[in-house]
Amino acid sequence: MADDDFLVRALNVHAAACAAMGSPFSGALLEAAATDAAQGGSTREMFKPWAAAPVRALILDAAVLRLLGALHDLALSGEAPGLTRAYPSAERPGDPGGAWAASLQAMADHGPRLAAFMAHEPQTNEVGRSACLLGGFLAIAGQTALPLRCFEVGASAGLNQLWDRWRYRLGDAGVWGAGDAPVVIDTDWRGPAPALGAEVSVIERAACDRAPIDLADPAARRRLRSYVWADQLDRLSRLDAAIAVALVAGVKVEAQDAVSWTARRAMPRQGAATVLFHSVFWQYIPADSQAALTAVIEGLGAMATASAPFAWLRMESAPANMAQMEVRLTPWPGGEERVLASVHPHGAWIEWKDE
């Protein structure tokens, strides 16, 4: 491998990350993909749109995760039986070696299908991220003593709109949420407890996404499932439970640009705390859109008053270290940004920093 083989390096980085975050099956697949790419194999063809991309761009664009998702989606579809048989399920453990052999065959037999899947950025809707955002919502509710209006951008299928309907087990810090909640999220909570006693009432919720997932469409639901690592069956089960709740609740996500939608929908309102929130969204929008959305948010913040507060809550990569995820909160009036927590990308652990 040449020192400047960015694709091979990116595949290896993701392979190590998957293994470290509890997905040895995904890690093994990506190790095999890195070896194949280094040898000029079929894997390299799948990344033609990123042929000249450096490692950072490949990571920011989630190109490697797109391949993982595309292969998992094909396995879930049953259209490549050999691939399906090699993937993990509730009935059988996965066979990474067999899955990689079947993946090479799938690239030959289903190349255009896989490429079409990879053309769109990942559509994840990891419900575990609600645990990361929970402390922020509780802080806003506790500090304002007002009901919440919650507006999410980059919402995918909108499952995290229902954050207040889940039950959270926060290790030694305590629990929050109804005992009979259909979705239970366990996390390794580190540091002081959040404001678990805050009174929470969500009186309005809405969301947008450039290309929202229609949960009524079985193919769209499969795409959502495909971005959960195949050997993490507990996450898949939790996702399925959240989807079932969302379908009954009639969750909607508007197909809108985040900048114009936020300006139109998220204006502060008397008697409620308005919250604009997002998770693992920022990296997928271009710099000019980031700047425009920041300007809109700051403009809404400038309109806030004590009786009509506005808050920006987000779970995104740390500005100085894209490998580290943080939860940040900027409340108005005031506009002073706080780092609330460092978090696992899927909510497996949360290191709470805010006092």
C-alpha cells in the first residue's frame, strides 16, 4: 500500500472504530475491504465517486459507512441469498469470512444497486442518541420552568422527536421516563446526574430533513435498519420498537432545507421554551449552509426573552477533534455556549460535564 492510499487508510480507520465500538463483524468486513482495495480489487470500484478524496473527506462524507450500509441493506433484502446467510441474525451468528466472499460476489452482481445506495449520505436514526440529548432537554426545562417546543433538523425518520416517550436507565445516576415505555435505553452514565427532577411537557414537536425516510415504506425502513451494524442486534431491536411507536404516533418529517425551515418554524413563542436540536447532522451539510443556519439560529436567539426563551441543543463532533462527540447547549437570552457532555456516537456512554 502506498503511503498516500487514502481509501485503504480510511477503511482501516473505520475497521478499528467498528471493532472498538462493539461490532467485530463490521470491523472484520472492513479489514477485508481494506486488503482488497490495497490490491486494486472490486472494493476500489465502489468508491469511484471519492477517487481523489483525502482521508478526512472520506470520513466526513461517511463513505466507508455507506458501503457497510449498502451491503447490509442487500443482505436484509434477501436478494443476495449467500450474503443474507452469512450475516448475523437472531437465529445465527455472522460469518465474516463468508460475508466478505459474498460481498465480492454482490459487487459483481449488484454493483449498480450498491452504488445507488452509496450515492446518498447515511440516513441513520440512532435512538440511543436521545440519551445523549436528554440531559440538555432536562436542563432547558428545569432552568426555564416552561413547556418545550422541540424542532429537529436533519431528522431522518424523526424517531428522536419522541425522546420524552422513552425510558432511560442512566447507570448509578438514576432513571427517567415511564416504567412502561416501549423503548428502554441503557447507557453508562459518568459524572453528575442531569436534572432528572425537572418537569417536562412537550407541547409542540416538528422536524425536517432534506430527504426524510418514510416509515410507511418497507424499503425505507430497511434502509434505516441497514445503517445499524449487523451484529448489534440489541440496537436493531430498539430501532424496530421505536419505529413501531412512531408509526402509531404518526410522526412526520417535512422534506425541507434546514435553513429556511428553521427560520420559518422555530421562532420563539411566549410561554414556552423553543428548542432547535440535531444530532450527527452538521458534518453532512456544506460550509455555506452551516454558516447560513448558524446565522438563522443566532437571529432567533436574539429574539428570545425570559418568557420566550430559545435554545440550540446539538450532539456533533467536537470542533477541534472530529473523532470525539459532544453535546453542546446555547440558550438565549444570553447566548453563552456550554459543553454539556462527551458522548459515545450511539449513546452507549455519556460523560456529563455540566453542573
